[in-house]
Amino acid sequence: MREVHHIALSVRDLQASKRFYGEVVGLKETLNAEVSGPDIEASLRLARGMKGQVAYFQGPTQLGQIELIEWQPGAENPTPPKRPGDPGVFLLSIAVSKAELDELWERMRRLEVPVFSPPTRSVLENYGPIDVFVVEDPDGVMIEFVALPTREQIKAFRAASE
């Protein structure tokens, strides 16, 4: 298996989501396109004539992307985002350094983005300490920002635990 190429998120308002992932989160927009036609309809089981406007975003490593798609026509009765315990993807996690985590936290507070709690340190068994906080994007999708230990820190944590 190779790396995950991208995660696709259906959004209600592409412009609002582009602002969030670009200006608020700080990811780089790399592609805009329309997806439509019989091949897309068949591969995604779309209703005839349905089309999507997409925007891709990625971080500095250029591994893994977030694809935002605003579908036309949109769902008549959209479902709420997933939550823990509800089968399916309920959270998107973005790895950042501790300094980036602190900067993102201050940016979220300044821009009045709803957050679940301030950055919290947790210790994961056989892994080590992580620093994390969670926000919601414009559609209520949970976005986790997490500062992870380095490989060396994980090895040291495991050695100290033995």
C-alpha cells in the first residue's frame, strides 16, 4: 500500500471552506476544477447531471491532500457530521510542530473559531506525550491539530517505560 493521496470532504459552501482551510488552517490551495460527466457519475454513483466544484489543499510536505467538493445540486436533507461512536470518518487529524500548534491556537482564538478545549497534553501508552486541540470546520467536521513526539522521543519514552 502507498500513502493516502487525499481525503474528499463534501461542503455546503466552497468559498467558506476554502477560507477556513487556506486562511485559518494555513494549507496551500493547489487545484480548482469542476468534476462532471458520465464517467464521474458512474464512478461515484451520482445522479445524472450532478457536478462538483473542487478545491485541493495540502501542507508543506505535499503528502496527503484535502479535497473540498461543493455538489450541485446539493443534498435535499444533508446529514450531520459524524461523531465518535458513529461509524465512518469523524475526525481529520493534522500533524503540526509544538510551535505551530501554539500559533494555530492563538489564530483560532483571534478569529473566534469554536474550539473544543485549549491545547491539552495526553500521554499515549507505548508512544509518549502528544499535545492536541480540536475545532470544527464550517460544516461541523472535527479537525484535530496534534503535535507528536519525534521517533527519538518515542524510543526514549518506551525505554523509560520498560
